[in-house]
Amino acid sequence: MPAADSLLGPLGLNYRAVLAGLRFDFAPVAALKAEYRREKPGGPRWLDTIILQVSFTFPRWQEDEASRAEVAP
């Protein structure tokens, strides 16, 4: 964090990071995300992390909720 940063500079944070990620939609309702992080949170060591995430959506549920919201008793 640059010392000249008016918001976080006075805190004296020493954090550096490099991030990269890819997202692949393998189905109309599902995706896979991969992320690589290389972080140095203030100490002398760099930390390497790989994160994998799978996400799903439920389009039929969203259509049902929308139709219920449109119909008022």
C-alpha cells in the first residue's frame, strides 16, 4: 500500500498480491471458476493459493418466483 494513499496509507499495511482467474461455463446452468493468488501479507514469505469453485443456477425456480410476484391475490 503506498504511503501516499489517503485512506489506507496511514495504516502502514504491507500487502502485495498477484491474482489471475478463469471462468468456464460448461453448461447453461453451471460454471467452473479457477483462481490463482500469490500474496505477501506483510511477512517475508509469499503465499500461493489455488481456488476452485463450481456454481449452479436454478432457472426454473427463478421463473416460478417471478410469476408469483406478478400475481397479486
